[in-house]
Amino acid sequence: MNLDQAIRELRELNERVPKPMRLPTTYEVARVEQQLGVTFHADYRKYLLEASDVVYGTKEPCTVTPDGGHTDLVNVAQTAWDQMGVPRHLLPICEDNGDYYCINEAGQILFWSHNGATDEKWPSLAAWIKQVGIEK
């Protein structure tokens, strides 16, 4: 499955909620990159711009729109890096009860437990979306 297919499938599963989220602008994505001092992997940027407003299942991936609340990427990343020991070369994209799913420079998704590094990983964002976000 490629990222376009994963996004298409996610969009089909999008749940109706009383106050839907919105997609970020390219400016908002660039602003968060600057705030964090990172450049997002192309797949993650595409996901943010095309599917980060989807609500489905129990996982709540990070968001980059203003007032993101508990899913705000800047706050999630700073907590992960400063308090939970996640290395700065890993960008948390989803926090789950003190554990983190992170993307690395190669676009792989790695699971970081509150106990530290694990061997659990996915070869791509699309594979993670399919296995963790869609199939659960």
C-alpha cells in the first residue's frame, strides 16, 4: 500500500464529529517545522496537508493547526524529547499514553515506549497508517 492509498482509505473511514478538525495550511506546516527546527519527511508533510483532519479509531496523531490541544505536535515533540528521552532525530507523530510513534529521516515509523526504545517499527508511514490506524 502506498501513501495515496492509505490516505484515501483513511478519508473513507473518517468519522463524523460535532466539531471537525481542519487541514493545516502549508504556512502552518512550515511554521511548525521552523518552531521545532526540523524538516518533515515528505510523506509526513503530505499526510499533514491531506489527512490530518481525519478522525478514526482510538489513535490521535499529532496536529499542526492552532489550538491543537493535546495533539499539538510542538507540545508533544517537546515533551517526548525533553521528558521522555526520545532522541531528537525521531519526530513523534502520535502520542499514546506516554508512548510515541515516531518518524525518522528515512520515513520509517518507530515505536518508543515510556520505558525506552523498542524493536517495533514499520517501513513507511503508509504501512503504519494501514496496520495501526486502519486495521488496529
